[in-house]
Amino acid sequence: MSRKLKKELLVIIAALAIFFVILIAEHLIHTFSGRKWLVLILYLIPYLMVGYDVLRKAVLGIIHGQMLDESFLMTIASIGAFVTGEPEEAAAVMLFYQIGEWFQRYALGQSRQSIADLMDIAPDYANVERADGTVEEIDPEEIVIGDILVIKPGEKIPTDGTVLSGESMINTAALTGESVPRSASEGDMVISGCVNGDGLLRVRAEKAYEDSTVAQILELVENATEKKSHTENFITRFARYYTPIVVGAAVLLAVIPSLVTGEWMTWIYRACTFLVISCPCALVISVPLAFFGGIGASSKNGVLVKGSNYLELLADIHTLVSDKTGTLTKGDFSVSDILPADGVSGEEVLYAAASAEGMSTHPIAVSIRTKWEESGQTRDLAVITDTDNVSGEGLIATVGEDKIYAGNARLMRDHGIAFTEVDPGAATVIYIAKNDQYLGAVLIRDSVKEDAPQVLDELRSCGVKRLVMMTGDHKNVCDAVAAELGIDEAYGEMLPQDKLSRIEDLLASSDGCLAFIGDGMNDAPTLSRADVGIAMGGIGSDAAIEAADVVIMDDDLSRLPAVIKIARRTVGIARQNIIFALAVKAAILLLGALGLAGMWAAVFADVGVAVLCILNSMRLLLVRRTI
């Protein structure tokens, strides 16, 4: 609890104590019998102690022409109670209203906590190693790509980079929710915001601070509350029309019956009671609080939701479309087999393939080069003078006077190369040719993530009716993975524009929300087009994370069912609050208009209902980290 909240609580407790002392003295001891002016002054003490801010806001609202809010309603109702000779009820209205407001501020602070914790991931400084060997402490925003950063034990990593030397355990809990530290050594990528363990690391900066992971996360968090759900927008529109209507109704209730009966004080009192009952704070507080709590619970579980509107959509997912590589599979490619043509050695096939892929950073290319390095060959790879990437087919590399073709069957056919087509099963096949001679094929495999089958089963239990997979990989690989995971529909050999076109078709045939989950730059257009785009934040490209609406910070697919459950619970709690608040208010409004409910019932209808709704929303704070 913050110092400000503690101070407010002490003021409320002191005012409550004074209020009850006066109430007991007045009604049990009759100390102030016949001295109404003294009673009024005494009740003004607790009233002003807690109501000063409310009165000030009401006056400022009137000055600025924005008076139809909760402060205005409470001010008019409490002053009306004083005027009609009910000072204890006036003080009670303000006291219990402020108790409700305090609960709201406390709950909001608690639900913000898991999100606010992310603010601690921002580094305060960076240690940069200069050319003369000295280390200078600078502001993280001054980091330039290529700078050598010295990260001491216990310090935060200031920007994304590659470890040049040193070995340590990296604590990623603040970003990913993962409590188990990860090892980092020479050649590993480390991301900003993580805390270095007990080893000294030298890291080459790969990004400027403003483009780093930590900067992106903070920007997402700061903008998360700006995108309201349909439910929140409904409540905002409802309050905009509801408040003027009830104020007008209260004026009519005070004036018309008084003109008929002549009992002005009686009907003014009922009108004040009507105003207290009609205060919409239970709705305008508890519903946004529920969604804010849902975003906080999601971030506690390592998932960033960029707005409550996306949280609401997550609760209604009907169709989930997923990329394959890096999402359902590990994205950890390895050469599983080499199939040389007649008269060609496996070494020659691998040498040509590794030479052709020498300039590529694609995971398949890396796996081929890794296989060559692991084979123990001493021959250096040939130098590439030119590379032509053929979209959807492969590449053609110029090595000296030779041309090496590395790609799929379509590449071979398009260039008139006679080859032997192989059945790769669940592997990706790369055909290799030099000039017009077919050399053989390299088979690449990518294994399914161990928890993928269980996660997909959990998604079905969460209400996902249709699971679809789309990939640029070969159809045979796509079908094999889909069969292994029990996916309903699978589409292989898809270019980015093909994925986008297929998403349009799926959107047209989906009965609910369509979500797409991916991690690559080529997924960015599809992530933007889906109702909800979900990006894998750890290995995902910057473009994919920027385009996505939801980011899984550590690439752990099992977090998706957890956040869907949080979303559904959030929407359920928001609806419970709306139904409960409107039902209670409608009942007591009617009783108040008929004179059957007094100011104390009004206090319950306002403050009591608000506190109950706030406590209901606070149940989201009990959501625990799943992993």
C-alpha cells in the first residue's frame, strides 16, 4: 500500500471515529437535544475531513461546465440532506462514498502492481567499454549499435545484444514470468531488461535503446489502457446519458410532488436519496477495474495484452490460426540425411549446399553450415560472388565460374535440371545442383515442441473450435506436423500474401473471433489482419511484435490457454458487476421514489454496491503465475 493510500485511510478512520462518537452522543445520551445548530457543526467536521476533495471537484466541474459526475451528485445529495435536517445522513453519504473511492484506488493500485513491476526493468545506466579500454557510465539512450557493454553481476542489461565474452545466468523473470534463470555465454543473444547473475559479461549492442525489447515493452504497457473494450465503451456511453437523466428525474421528483402536496422538505429529501442511489460509480469504477486487473494478471503470466479490447476478444476465440516454425515446432533445424546422386559423394553434396548457403541467415542455411562444420572437413567453403533468391523456390549462388542451385523441386524444374524426386516424409528437402548437374538432396528436420499437443488440447477445452496451421514449408512437412498434432486444417507452401488471402477466407467463415499466432517478419501482415494477432516475443521479429495485439514474452505456447482463461474470467466478472449494480439500483431507485427507502439504503445502493463490485473485480488479483 502506498504512503498516500495509508494517509487517506487514516483520515477516513479518524472521520469515522468522530462520526460514530457524535452519532452515539446524539441518539443515546441526548447530549445535543434542542441544539440543532451544534449538531450541524459537529457533523460538518467528519464531512469536511473526507469530503473536501469531492466538494472541490464538484465546484471545478461546475466552473468548467462538466458537472454531471459522481462528485457533483454526492455534493448535491449531501447538501440536500443538510438542508432537510439530516446532517448525520449527509456526513454518512460522504464518508461511505469516500470509503468506496478508497477501495477503488487500492484495488487499482494492486491490479497495476504486476504491470508497474515492468517499469523496474528499465535500466538506469549502461557501462560502455571505450577503445582505450576504459569503461564509461552513460545513459542507456546514448547507446550506439556496435558499442561494447560491460554488464556487471546484478546489473540490468541495457539493450539487446550478443555476448562477446563471459558466462553468467540471466534472470528473465521480470519480462517473461519465468522463474528459472537462463545461461548466457559467448555467442548468445541477451535481451534488455533482464538481470545479470554472478558473472561478468561483455556484450555487443545490436540495437539502440529506443528499439530494444525493454523500450518496446514499456511503450506497450503505457498504451495498454488506451484501447477500451466494447464493455467499457458501453459503460462510458451509458454513464454519459444516464447521469443527466437521473439528475433531471431527481429535480422533477423534488418539484412536482412538492407543488401538489406542499411538503417541500419531504420531497427534496427523497430527491437527494434518489441522487445518491443513482450515482453510477459502481459501474464506471468496477468494469474498467476488472479489465485492468485482467491485463495485470496476464502480464504476471508473461503475456502482454496491448488493450482491454483485445482481452475481450481473447475471451471469444473461435478459430486459432498458427504459424508452424518457431510456434508449434522448435525452429531448431538440423540435417537429418544426405541423399547423393549416383557417382556423387555425400561430402560433395554437403560442400556445395554449405557454400551456396554461406551468406544466408535462414535457420535452414545455418543448419547446413553447422552440419559441414561438424563433419570435420578442413576444406574452406567457396566464396560466393553473387546470390539470387527466388521467392518460394530457393536460391542460386554464383561460386567462381559455377552456379549452385539449392531449393525445392520447382527450382529444379524451372531451370531444366533433371533430378530424382525423393519422398522426405516429415522433413524439408533441399535439392542441390551445380550448373546443369544434379548432385543430390539434403533433408532438414524440425521437431515439434514437446508441450504443443497438450497446449492444443487445452485450447480446445477453452472453447477454441477450429485449429488451423499455415506455413511456407513444404506441403508434406505441413501435413505430417498437422497429423501429429491433430490440427483441423493445414496449408503448406504459403507465401505471405497467400497467408493473408487465406485469413480473409477464414474470417468470413468464423463464427467468433479469429486469432493468429506467429513469430516471423512475414507474419506481420497476417497478425495485423486477424481479429487478435499474437506474437512470440522472445524469438519473434520486431515487425511481428509491433503488429501483434498480444505478445507472449518467452515463446512459451502454454501461456496462451492461461491468458484465454484470464480473459474469460475478466469478461465474466465485468458482466456480473453490470447486472448486479443495475438490478440493485433499479430496485432501490423505485423504493426511494416511493419513500420506502431512506438515505441509508441509498448509501448501500451507491457505496455498498460499488465496494462489492470492486471486491468482485479484485478477484482477478488472485490469479497466480501459472509457470
